[in-house]
Amino acid sequence: MKKGYRELLDEANAEIEVVSPEEAAGLLEDEDTIFVDLRDPREIERDGGIPGAKHVTRGMLEFWIDPESPYHKPFFASGKSFVFFCAGGWRSALATKTAQDMGLSPVKHILGGYTAWKAAGLPVAPGDKKK
């Protein structure tokens, strides 16, 4: 293997902006900032999420960002800032690096992800647990 996930994460974190959950929370009411939840739908159903966050599964991110893609989502062309997060900060670090490499700017991710957000006692929207 040429590169393992740890090396990829180290490289990403060296090139992207990383914010603490508290710093990110300061942007929650900013109309020019969009929070992007990269977790699997089952994680959101089970654990809830950050209020107002857009849900983008990690596997579709590049297709939703690219305006040439048939799957493009207009909010990615809004000119706003983006704060990416996942459960623990690994997927969001890689996604932030990818988004930045694609030209999306400004982008950052939450250190420790949603787990750190919840541990800090920050606002949480309930999930929709299936019965």
C-alpha cells in the first residue's frame, strides 16, 4: 500500500482549515455559512445532527459539488462558506481536502466531528429513529 488512511488524513489536515466545535458553533447562525453533514443516513437517524445542516453522503460529494455533474446541488454554487463534519472528523477532513482541491472555497471541517460537537454540549437536532 502506497498510502494508508493515517497518511491521507495527515496530508489533508496539513492543507485545510480545521475549527473546534465551539468555533464552528459561532458560525451556526451565519447566513453565509452552510454546514454539511457527511454521515450515513442511519447515523443521522440514530444520533441526530447539527440544526440546519445539509446532508451529503460522502460518496456523492464530488458529484454534488461539480456544476458539470448531472447530480450538482445548487447550494454548492452559492458562494457561501462551508463547514464539513462527520462522526469523528476523518471523513470530513478528507472531504474538505477534496472540496478544496475542486475549487470550493472557503471550506473547513470540525475537529472531532459530530461526536466532539455533542460532547461540547452544542445544539443538536433529534434524529428520526425508525421503529
